Amino acid sequence: MSPFHSGFVAVVGRPNVGKSTLVNAMVGTKVSIVSPRPNTTRSQVRGVLNRPDAQVVFVDTPGLHKPKTALGQRMNESATSSLDDVDAVVALVEATGAVGPGDRMVLANSVTRVRAMARSAALTLELGGGDPAEVGRPTLMVVVNKIDKVGGDGVLGHLTGVSDVVAELDAGSGGDPVPVEYFPLSAATGEGVPGLVDALIARLPVGPQYYPDGMVTDVAEAFWVADLVREELLHRVADELPHSIACRVTEWEWPRVRCEILVERDSQKGIVIGKGGATLKEVGIAVRKQMEPGAYLELFVRVEKRWQQREDSLDRLGF
Ligand code: GDP
Ligand code: MG
């Protein structure tokens, strides 16, 4: 039998390129919330892929973007630090548009990171004289996502464009060329996803099983429920309240679960509650359906002015 491979994989890309959708497609279970709004994923969520021959731990990072608020700043910090301790980097861009400044920044960070990883793998081999297959082969996996939205020629043109940018960034950073592989795929339809998973596993070092079988995420269940509440709310009120909502579970006494919804203004509180409480009720029903049967979910809305700007609020919310 071939040895067991395992490792941590950072999934990076600017907001909305499809990171959460891809992690969910690879793991095969809903572990991270997906929404058409950017910045839905506010903290690192790990999905764990278990196979008889391998275990892959995905770090689904918030997208890198220009920070405008204290929250934005923290999200960038956590996105950057997630690159520090991984065995592979999957960088996503979209097939639907040209490579933008945000994509360039993500790709530049990824090239730098993979170069450092390659160096330390080479050093390990030199010092230990180990087997290259056991140390792994650090590679930058560039995913061109959403190919279902463009024709074959469009995908090809985009691949050329992206690889030109990566080659340019790589040449500019000095040293040996970084190993790069390209994966045109659709996280939404699943086309091309198995190929990426197989290639990833082949590049990971021989390693232990970090998490027990059957565990697909290490996010505390409370965070998971708070995220579900946020996701269901965003589906219903996103146009009015793009980034003003935060949710946290304040009590967990199974089957009683209390979740607080923070908004920034009184007017937003009314929107979240809905006419005669209708919106909040719908959200509660939708979330309960996704929880273990028997949950009794209580939702409360609280106004906390400027929570996005306040460090103490961010601490309490666990950002
Ligand atoms: P993230 O911000 O990078 O985590 O992006 P999400 O995974 O939340 O996806 C953002 C939006 O893009 C959602 O509306 C997804 O349904 C959509 N999306 C993601 N992958 C694909 C894809 O392969 N094809 C299409 N058509 N839409 C996608
Ligand atoms: Mg996301």
C-alpha cells in the first residue's frame, strides 16, 4: 500500500472568486458558508477531506482586499497569516474577467510563499537525505474558476493571460522558478475538481492523520450556527444590509441555542426582524432545518453602533 499523505492547504483569492464553493466541492460537505456577497467568510474555516490514502486540511481564508475598517484589517491579517504554515497553496482567479490588481496581489503573495516552501523542502532533503516523495513537492496550484460561464476559447485565452502574469511575478522575485500548475474548473458544477484533488494529494508530504475520521470541520458548532444565521439573513436582506450584520451564539444549552444578531442602526433592526417578525421567523426555520433535529433556536437582534470599527466588539465576536 502506498504511504499516507497529508497536509494543510491554503485556499486564497480575492473575494467572490469561489473559495468557499471550491472547498465545499472538494470536501463534499457544506463546511463554509457561500453567498453572492463578497467577504461572507469572516474567519478561517477548515474543511477536512478524508480518503483512505490521504487527509487534506483546507484553510478557507477570507479574500484579501483593501482594508477600510478595523474588521477589514483583521480579515487581511488572518488571510495573510494563513499562508504561513501550509504545505500547498491553491490560488483562485475567475475565468470571466481579466486578471485584476486584487488577483495580482494574491498571486504575488502565493509565489513568494511557495518559493519559501520549496526552499525549506530542499533544505530538509539536503540535511536529512530523505525521500523526495516524503517531503512533498511544494507547488502553486492556480485555479481558473467558473469555466461554466465562458466558452472553451475564453478559458484558453484566460489561462494564457494568468500564466503570463504568474511568470512575470515569478521572474521578478528572484531564484529558481516556482513550480506552478493550472486547473481550469468549475467549483459550482464540479467539473475539473477531482483532477485538482488528485494533483494536490500527489504533491503533499507523507504525514499523519491530523483529524479523526468523520470530522469535516474543526469550527465549533456554535460558530457554524452563527454563520448559518448570517448566511440565511444575507439571502433575505443583503441588498439593504451588505456588511452591517454580525452573528454570534451566546448560549448553547442543547436543545436551546441562543443567537444574537448585531446590526449598526435601529433602522436595520426593523429590516432584520421583518414585517410582524416574518424575516426573523423564516431565518430561524431555515437554520433549524440544517441543525441536528430538535434544536430550539432563539434569535435576538441587537443594535451595536459602529461594531465594525470597534476593537472590543471584534474581540467578542471572535474575529
Ligand atoms: P468566496 O468569496 O471566494 O468564498 O466565493 P464564494 O464561494 O462565496 O462564491 C461567490 C459566488 O460565486 C457565489 O454566488 C457562488 O455560487 C459563485 N460561484 C462559485 N464558483 C462558481 C463556479 O464555478 N461557477 C459559477 N457560475 N459560479 C460560481
Ligand atoms: Mg468565502
